[in-house]
Amino acid sequence: MAAHILNFITRFIISFFARFIFRLRISGAENIPVSGGVIVASNHLSYLDIPLMGYSLKRPAYFIGKKELFTLPFVGAFLRALGGIPIDRERPGRTAIRNIMKRLNSGAIVVIYPEGTRSPDGRLQAGKPGVGFIVRMSGKQVIPAAITGTDKAMHSGSWFIRPHPVTIRFGNPLDFSKKLLSRSDRDRVRAGLLTDQKQGTDAIITNTIMHDIAALLEQK
């Protein structure tokens, strides 16, 4: 009961801030399936990204976050109320992967931030190869997303919030269920530049997702 009340209060507060403080604009929401498990992959600028993304989805969603955040008393409770899944960014454990797959297979949305952390300068950083692994293992579609403005509303290293417009754009779904390695990639595998085919596929998945996020960020 207490968790339900906390969840209700949290979402009410987020709704107020989204509408009146950040004047949140959402585009491409029609690209999000109305049902079924799906992965949303977004850039990461601020701690505000998680609550505002959750508000924009309008469906049950779970968020992957670095495990260190969940050890903070208030922040940890807040993230869990939003459906946070703690993960080690460098070595995702079996428990975290199992939790992610459980949520996806139950028909929920799982939001991931391929950069692994907030961008220090607002520019899109390189994606973590572990993202490709999660996508490949799940077999689910990926919706690329781009959020802008949250770094101005609450920049990295700050706990103060200021009014500033925020926009979230959702791109076309990406389906990675088919084989992705090109001939040049297979040559790299044989040359030892990639240790195995799966590693090569994971990298291609991550890079493709980052390319689409970058394209969304360039839209006006």
C-alpha cells in the first residue's frame, strides 16, 4: 500500500512539472506499440530524463539505472517507485539481465540509456556494447528516443531545477531479429579484430541505435 501511494504521489508531481514547468513537447509517440514488450533507447542529459520519459510513455515502463543511485536513501526510493532496475554498467550481472527480460516478456517497456551515464557536455556519447547484447538477447524491437532541454533545466552535477522547455522525440522502430553482420564484419571476425560474431553483432546493434538517436537530436 505504501509503495502504491508513493507511486501515485510521484507521478502526480511529475505530471505537474512536465506540463507547467517544462512545457513538455512529445513527438513520434505513435511509434510506440500500444502493447507488448519493447525497448526504448534514449540519450541521457539529466536526472530529469527518467521521470519525464516515464510520463511521456503512457504505458508501464521500467528504467535501467546505475546501481550506485539505488543506494541513496531518497533517490533510490524514487527510482524504485518509477520502476528502476539497478545495473552494473561495466559488468551487467545475471540478476539484472533476468529482471530486464522478465519485464519485457511481461509486455512492459524497458528504457535504457546506451551512453551509460549523463552526458557531461550535452553531446551524444558513444554507446555501451552491452546494450547490443541486451537487445539481441531479448529479440524485442527498439524505439530510439531523443530528449532535449533537461540539461538546461537541471544540468549534470546540480540538484536545482529551473523552468526550461523540454522535448522528447520517438523514432521509427528498429528490428534486430535478423542477422546483422555484413561481409566486412565477418572479415573482421576472421582477422581477430572482433573476437566472435556475437560481439560483432552487439556492436552493430549499439551503433545503429546511436545513429538513430543522433538523427533525432538533429531534428528541429
